[in-house]
Amino acid sequence: MGRVKEYVRGQGEMSLAARARDAASKVESGSLKRDLEAFARAIELAYERKDVKLLILAHRIVHDLDYWVFNHETFYSSSNEFLRGSRDYWRATVTLEGKEVNSSLESSRW
């Protein structure tokens, strides 16, 4: 479990939360900063609370940003046989929805 903790919460280059916060510090978009921070917080809370719903939320935030904001092609195509994924849209980001969608991170519901 120690390696998972390091990967989620550590301060090194392997830490998902630290990497998201580092990226947030380098972007100008306020909504993208909020989304990256929401991802970092969701992944930390998911680990602390062993909460699958928060892990799913973190995944959805990253997925929406990866495909719909960063335009990373994540689906299977004939030109790139190795790419697989989905075009699902989870409405999990401020960047795309234009409103706070992750305010539930701090609520008692989680």
C-alpha cells in the first residue's frame, strides 16, 4: 500500500496530486486550475476514505479534460490501431460546463 500512497499523495514526480497541482500553477485558465485542483483533491480523498465514488469522479475529470479540452485522441481508429478508449462525456469539469460541478468534494455526501 506504500507505493500507492506515494503515487497518490507523495510529493515526488510520481504523485498524481502533485503533478496536477503543478500543471494548475502553470495554466492561465481559472476554470482549468479549478478542475486540476478538483482532480487532485478527489484522488487524495478517494485514497484516504477508500471511496470508489471519488476515484470515479477523479477519472471522469481527467477523461473529460484529456479528450474534450486537450484533444487527445482516445478512441479506436483504423489509422492508429493501438488507440482505445471512449468519447464519453461525463460533465465533470468547470472548464467545459461553465459552472462549478465538483463542489460536492467537500460535502458530507462524500
